[in-house]
Amino acid sequence: MDDSDFISSLADKLRRIRRDGLATQKDIETATGIRQETISKVINGKRHRRNATLIALNKYADMLILNPKVSTEVTDAVVEFLTFGTEADLVASIRMCASLASGRPLNSK
């Protein structure tokens, strides 16, 4: 797939995400660290070259659209965690781990 097709496909995915109510551009910025302005430029056809940022954005878009199933191992870990912690604790722990793994600051919600 050439850059033009990649960008066009990504723009379609981002429009679908917004249309289906899966996330706003600001939600995507918060989750990925990719600026809302960049997301808007992709949607409006003002980005023309594929780069690492857009590849990461494409992976995130695929994740939102495809809604991947979690493994039994992950489900079991959640159940085990919830035997002594709350859902809020679990979400906070996952966010902290994601922040550590990505090297990005923790987004508070």
C-alpha cells in the first residue's frame, strides 16, 4: 500500500471512529499522545506521507475498530485482581503500567 492509500485508509478509519462514537479526536490525543491537530490533518487530507506517528495512529484506530478480544489469561488476571481491589484500582494500575511502558506521562482522569 502506498502512502496515499495508507493515509486515505487511516482517514476513513478515523471518520468511522468518530461517527460510531468510539472516540473523539481529543480522546485519541489523550490515549496516544498524538496531537489532535495531526489527527485533524489526516481526516481533512492535509497529511501526505506515512511516518511513525501515523503508523502508531493506524494501530490505535485498528484497535478501536476491531475491538480485539482479550485472552483468557488477561480475563483471569482481572478476576483475580477484583477479588481484592476495585475496578477503579484496576484501571488506575493499567494506566500506570501503560505510562511506564510507553514512557509518556500518566494522564489523570
